[in-house]
Amino acid sequence: MADLSLRQLDKKYGSFHAVKGLDLHVEDGEFVALVGPSGCGKSTTLRMIAGLEEISSGDILIGDRVVNDLAPRQRNISMVFQSYALYPHMTVRENMGFTLKIAGRPEAEIETAVADAARALEIEPLLDRRPAQLSGGQRQRVAMGRAIVRNPDVFLFDEPLSNLDAKLRGQMRTEIKRLHARLGSTVVYVTHDQIEAMTLADRIVIMRDGLIEQAGSPDEVFNRPATRFVAGFIGSPPMNMAEGVIQDGLIRFGDGETLPLPAQFRDAVTAGQRVTLGLRPDDIYPVGHGLHAGEAVETRPLEVALTEPLGNETLLFVRFGGVEWTSRMLNPRDLRRGETVDFQIDLSRVHLFDGESGRSLRTA
Amino acid sequence: MKPWRLPPHLLLLLPAVLILAAIVVIPLGLSLWSSFTPFRLTRPDTMYDFIGLRNYARLLGDAQFWSAFGRTVLLLTVALNLEMVLGLGLALLIERASRGQRILRTIMMFPMMFSPVLVGFQFKFMFNDNVGLVNNALQSLGLTDRAIPWLIDQNLAFISIMVAEIWSSTAVFAIFILAGLMAMPRDPLEAARVDGCTPWQTFRYVTWPFLMPFAFIAMTIRSLDVARAYDIIKIMTDGGPARRTEVLWTLISRTAYSDARMGMANAMAYIAILLSIAFTLIFFRQLSKARSQIAAEW
């Protein structure tokens, strides 16, 4: 095990600047998830750590060792690929033991290491099969087994669950979490699925256009998003966003509708400033169906445009401030399309972002 | 009384059956029959003299036949292996080319576009001991002052023929292996690098097992090709001098047409075909083994 540092990591493909001076430190044993939309540079970053992609400038350190110019095999890392990348002509046993065989370890040691990993992943009955005879979930386990056997300094995961169906994905997510708890290894996990990142990671790094937008614990990035982008990316259903202007202690939206400026932002804005207001679906709800007991609550009668019942909750879609808002109704009651209901908006949980830079206006 | 009629499905099959019989079954049967007779083209009535296995028995003790047979097997093994190695090298190089790959592929296939007879003439000229390019070049470079008898010395002539054969057909291997390389999934290669493989180990343990079926397809095709090698050799040495480069089919055609001993020639031909079948079987076995190894879905 070791810690991992990226210092001013840079990657250019010709004129395309894929990763722009990334700084990141991953503690020994920490589980860090890199998330972002496709093309944000997260996979490139991972591949640079693995040594599969050359770095244009900057440094990568594993432990105290600068590994910039080392071949992948000299870095003592393991990687789980999106496509699993198993060797089709080898059995599961050979796949898992391959790295040790190449390293020239004795047969007995390989046998034990493979058996241990197979037991941990519950794939012992599969050891003599070939990858083509396995289901997607089983291949996934074998790919993880292959990574474990090596006992690497750092585990790298490149969207390992995106080829699985939803149910299996949930199952494997738990599996990975359990494995990490048991091995206590350093992990860098790339995904575009923010739920995976939230559930698995100690720390989430949200990337966009080759830059880090925010790095923080799941709680931080969810409750205190640093930018409008992070706010929109993390959370499902996504945060409601509406453009407005600060005027006379109010936020005035495009359609003339207003909301009072929440107390926590009173000193952070100036009159006439353009802002984006963000509000999670949990923080706008029909009276009596909310998650929190709101502290500073505004009540508005709004017309329900659409409902999506999910059983334990119902998503309601309403128009307010010129845009459509999603509202989460807990303990749902029967609501019809077109009905007008009193909705509560929890101002204490409002996020406000600068209209130009998109940065959060929260001061404390 | 109702006239008897052929059932319609047989009636519909009849034209195909007749054509096949005329162009395949009857000639095949006739040639097999003639291999059991002392049939000579000059004496058609010998066609009806059944002598049983005497032709075959005589062939068993015929040193000339077996030396041609052995030379054919040698040509098969050496040429196929060299072609595979060279084709593999070519394919790996071309796959590496980041631009101009199409052009390179086309250029690589040029030798296949020439008739083997022309290839024979071309190499006959190049290896000519007096006016040939090879000796000319060797002498100009000061490597030798002798006129090396490329097409006359037994071993040199065999090598010259092999060079011509390899030049004209290495592309077959290159094309199949290149197709394999292009169809190959990239991820296992990267996994191998992470798993600790050197480039050579990656090739040995990951790339090559994947390419093997493609190489075996080329092997199968080329083994049939080389086993019936005739035209290049006919032109370059005509099996000579003094039968030093005789292979099965030059011997067979000489026996059949120059000596007019068609019965004997047919007996030889059937043995030659057994050889081809044996090689094809071997390669097909290997192919299906290699295919199931990489779990190919074709």
C-alpha cells in the first residue's frame, strides 16, 4: 500500500488539452472517485497513473517514488478495466495467476494467492472455466480477482460497473465496498455515475474539461457544492436551477417571479448581480411532505404539471421562475396533474451561484 | 396404366447431378481407374488392362518419386514457416504504421497480382548465373568474383525457388495476420502491460494466441497451394538440372505427358493428394484448437 500524488499533471493530445495541471493527493488506504461527464479527462488521468498514457508534464508519485517514466509493470498497480480485459485463451485460474507467473513467483505461491482471491470473491467453482463461459458479473469478479492477486500499491478502476445491468451493478458496488474495507487499499475509481461515486468513495473528485471542479467527501460535494456544475452533477434527481437577478433583497427570476434572498447570502451579493439559484428536489415539497422541518420556509401555490410515482415517494414537476422544478413528495398522497397545491421552499437550503463564474456564493 | 414418373424433387436435382457427374465424378473415377492400369496415352487400349496395385507397388520402391515427394514436403515446411514468420513481421509493421496503412497494404499485395509463371520468369532472370541481377549485385559489391550457379547447384536452386515462392506469397500470411491484429481487442494488451509483461511477453502470451487461428487459416490455404507447386518451378528449373529440383507435380506432369505414362502419373497424383489432405487435416485440427482457445465466435 502507498499514497499517490499527482502534481501539476498535464496531458495534451496535439492541440487538445485533455488534463490541465491536476493536483491531487490520495492518502494511503483512501478510496477516491474521479467523476465527471465523458471527455472531462478522468479516464486519461487514470491511464496516466497506470502508465498506459504518457504524461505531457507534471509528476506522478506512488509512495515516495516518481513513476513518470516507469513502464506500467514497474509501478506495482492493478487496474480493472471497463471491458474486464480478461485474456480469452486462459482459464480463470490462469487469468488471475498471470501477473505472478510473469513475475516469476513459485507455483505454490501463485496457487495460494489465486485460491485466496477466489475465496474472497466467491468464484472458486469458476476457476477452470474460460472467460467466454462466464456471465458479465462473473467476469467482473474475475477482473477484480486478477487485480487483488497482485497485492498492488494502488488499485485503479476504470468504470468497472458500467457494462453490468442495474441490479448487478448495485450488488457489485456493495462487493467493491466490502473488499476495500477488508483490504484497506488505496483506490482510484473512475466513473461517470455519481451514485457509484457517492456510495463508494471516501472522497469524490469532480472533473470537468480537464480541471478539478471540487474535491471533497460525499457529504461536502452534496451539501456544499463549490460550483453550479458540481451542484448539477451530484444528486439524483438533479438540483433545480433558475437564473435570476438580485434586486431589493429579492431574487427576481426571468418571468418576474421573486423569492426572498436567503439570510446566509445577504452579505455575499450586490444589487443587480446575476445569480443562479439552486434547490434540491428534497427542499421544495407540498406542505407536510418534506424531508426536513424547514427553518426559513416560503410557501407558494404551484400547479402540478406531471407526477412520477415511485412508491415510497412521488416526483412532482412544477413551473416556477420560468423553469421546470422537480419536487420530491415523501409519504405521497394522490395528486393529479393540473391540481394546484401549496409548495414549501426551504430557503435555508438554497444554493446561490454567481451568474458569471458559476462559483458558489456561500461565504461560510 | 399411369406412366411412371420421376418424383419432382429428384427431377429438379437431376441437372445438377448430371453436371457434377460429367465434370467431377466421372473424371475422378476414370483417373482412379487408370491408376490401376498401365494406361499410356500412346496406346489407348491399355486403359482396359487391370493390373491392380502394381503402379502403387512400383512407386513404393521408386527413389525418384520419393525424392520428389520429400522435396515437396521440405518445400512445404520451410516455405510455409518462413512465410509465416515474414508475414507476421510484415503485419506487425504495417499495423504500427499510423498513416498510409491502406497504401502499404495495397503495395504489400503486389506480388500476389502477378501470374506465377511471370514470377518464375522474373526470378529465373534474377538468378541467372551470367546476366542475373543477383550475381551482378554480388560482384559489384565485391562480395564474390565467381558466377554463382544459382539455378544449377542442387541446394542453391532449391533456395532460389523458395525465394520466388516466398516472395510471391508471403502477403497471404500478412493479410490474414493483419486482419487478426485489427480484429484483436486492445484491452487485454493494456491489461498485460499492467500485469507486468514486457513487450515480448505481451506478444508471446496475449497477441500470438489470438493471432494463431488466423495464421492457421493462411497455413491451410498455402499448404494446398505449395503442395501443388508447379508453375514457378517449371519455369525456373523445370525440375532440373538432372531432376535436382523435381517436386511431385513436375514429376507427375513429366510422367503423364512426356513419358505418356498416364496410369502411373495418376497413381502418383493420388498419393500427392493424400499428402495435401494430410497437411490440411493437421492445420484444420490446429485451427479449431486455437479457435476454441480464444473462444472465437466464428
